[in-house]
Amino acid sequence: MIIKKGDYTFCGEDTRPHRWALNIDGTLVQLDRLSYAEFVARTPDIDKHKSGQPTMYYVADDGGFATLYPPADKDYELVQLSN
């Protein structure tokens, strides 16, 4: 799945818990999966929309989507990792 520049949410094929990584030049860089409380605690209060290479995400309570931080500064390939 490709996340586009500016994206900060994504939706997987199903709602089961998964781990995600970015494919950066053939190397998988795993994203940290956080609870919503952890996510809020680790994201800065100012300039929440500054773009960069996403490093973390949390999954909505209903499992329907996930939110990345920071928002993507360019297009990235997002890869679902096997559990």
C-alpha cells in the first residue's frame, strides 16, 4: 500500500491487529504501534502537522483506520508485517 505525501491515516485490508513498516530503499523500517494515550504523550503539542518520515501509529478503537505521525513528507510504501 502506498501512503501519499501529506497522508496521516491509512486503512488496512482487515481490522485485526497488525504491525506495519515502511519500505525505505528495500529496507523495512518498523513503525511503533502505540495506544492512543501513548500516541498523544509522544507527539508534540505544537506543529502536529509538520511532515516527516512516519515513525509511529495508533489504531482507532474500532480498528477501522490508523493514524500516523508525523504525516508523510513524501510517498512511502507501507508494508503489513506478519505477526
